[in-house]
Amino acid sequence: MSERHVYLDHNATTPLHPEVKKAMIESMDVFGNPSSLHGYGRHARQAVEEQREKIAAFIGADASELMFAGSGSEANNTVLSILSCDSKQCAYDRKGRSEIVTSSIEHPCILETSKCMRERGIPVSYLDVDRHGKIDLDQLKEMVTDKTGLVSVMMANNEIGTIQDIREIAKITHERGALFHTDAVQAIGKIPVDVRDLDVDFMTLSGHKMYGPKGVGALYVKKGVAFCPLIRGGHQERGRRAGTENTQGIIGFGKAIEMRCLEMEDESRRLLELKEMLRKGIEKNIADIHFVGHPTDCLTSTLNVSFEGAEGEAIMLYLDLEGIAVSTGSACASGSLDPSHVILATGLPVECAHGSIRISMGRETTSKDIEYMLEKFPPIIKRIRDMSTAYAGRKS
């Protein structure tokens, strides 16, 4: 095992920013229940609301439009589950609009919830993507009808980094009278996002993808849009999500947003340079490869490459022995040996999809890290391909 460690799996999760860690440690004594009326509770409530205002401002929203959740997955489940709610207590009225339209490359929490909705009798349709991972806008126009209640399309893909034209997708959706949701977990903190400019009805955020803590996410709910809670109970989050707020996690989330305000722009430019360095190095030194993702409308931190004749799991394990952490796709789906549904949706053959690796950089990634990656990568791919060829020869 190598003594050197290079972390290139930031799309799975990010290390705590030092300032976030400091803020969370300092908040350890803020233990009161934010719903309590005494001084301890008021102190906690003030801390929660300060972070709510900070995070809402970062995305161009009002604080009243931001609901805290336990994760991005919970927030996504909340939005999609609205269409299956028939409770008279809820503000949401389907008015004949019970269908969901989403894309074929969404995060597993969207796809699995969509599958659940279908089992509950809610029709679900899936948009195709082109070879770069962009959805087909003409297909969207055909698919969204007067029966559609919700369209959900992620802003930036977690595996290939492709960024969708959310403003245009929302416009098409609204012209046909449906609500629009975007999973922006991979985008927030990496690219500028303004909910007013994009005109979305719902938007999902997550703390641990931007150097904040795990176990805290948020959902933007546009003012005036009907809503149905997924978790019921107390009056927390204006009745939209029951359960005592994760005060310390929320404080960490707010500090992470604060640091994104200061660092995001410069970091994006720096990561683009490192990405190009990595791309050119791979192209120069390794044959029979396929880069997956849009060449320009893509996160500067993310590079997905597929290697013919090499299994992604083997590549990942060999790199791990050299102290380099990468991923074969979504961390939430990594327990499966099936090829990535995202890579397959772009039209890449199954055998190439099996050889896909996601490299996602972050604020601590350096040029020395990329040089080390480029030093170790070519011999690893050659070793795996040689073993594959030898095995195939023995079988024949």
C-alpha cells in the first residue's frame, strides 16, 4: 500500500473544510432544541435561522423558501412523493396531473423513488440523453402533457459532470402547466445557481458535497407552490418536515456555504486547468479510451473516462493500492456490479461502460496529485489489459 494518498472522489463526498470543522466544534455547546421557548432553545433557533438565511441567499431564495432535511436523497424523495399524496390535509391538489417525467441518468434516489411511484400507480416517463449526457429538449416538449404533474431533471450529473440547460427545461415544463424540480446536489458550490433566474419550483442541496457535514441537506420550495410533507409529526420547518433540526449539522452547512462564496470562483478556474492537464495526459499515454460527458457544459472538477479492455473495479482497486481514490460511478450505486446506467444511456457499449472511471477533484487537489495519477495510471491499465488478454487466450 502506498504511503502517498491522493483523494479524487469528491463527487462521492468531500472532506470537511477546516473552517467548517472549527465552526462545528465551537457549536458543540448549542444543544438546545430549536423548538423550545426557553433561552437554550432560542439560542439554537437563532443559529438555525442564521444559516437558513445564509444558504437561501447563496441560491437567490428567501429564507422562508428553504427547508432543511436529513440528506439530498430525502429531499428528492420528498418532492417525487408529492404526486402520490391524496391526504386532505395537504395543500397539493393533482387536478388530474399525476404523471412524472424524469431523465434516464438521474441519481439512484430519483430513479428508485420513481420506480416506487410507478408501483403506486403514478405513471413515470424517462427522457433520453445524447452521447454527451444532454437531455433531448424536443422529446421533453412531446413528453410533458396536460397529465404531467412534475418534471425532475438533475442540474449536473454526478458521474459524468454534464450540466443541463435547467432554465430552458423549466420554461418548457411551465409552459405546459407542470411543476419543475432539479437535483442540484452536484452543482451547488461548483457553479453559480440562482433559483429566480432558473425559475425552478423545487431544488435539492446537500452539505457533504461542498465540504460540509454529512446528514444534512436542504430543499428549496418556491413560495406559493403547493407542498406535501414526506415526514410528518411536529411543526418543524414550517410544517414541511417533522423532526428536531440537526443544529450542529446546519451550522456546518451554513459555514460551508460561506466558504463557497469566498472560494468557488477561483477554485473552478484552477480545477479546469488540472482537468485539462489530466485529460491531455491520459490521451497522450493511454490508447483506446473514451471520455464521457459534455466537452464544455461540464463541471470543471469532473472527468469520466472509459478504458477498453479494462474493468473499472480492477482499475479502482489497483489505483487504491497506489493511494489514489477514484470511483466507478455513483457512490450510492457502487455495491452493484452492473455497468453504470448513466454511461449506458450515453450510448457507450456495455464492454466500455464496464471500464468507466470517475475522477472528481476538489479544493485540495494539486498539480502534483495529477502528475502522480498520470505516472501510475498507464502501467496499471497496461497490466489489467495484459491480464485480460492472457485470460482470454487461455479460455480459447
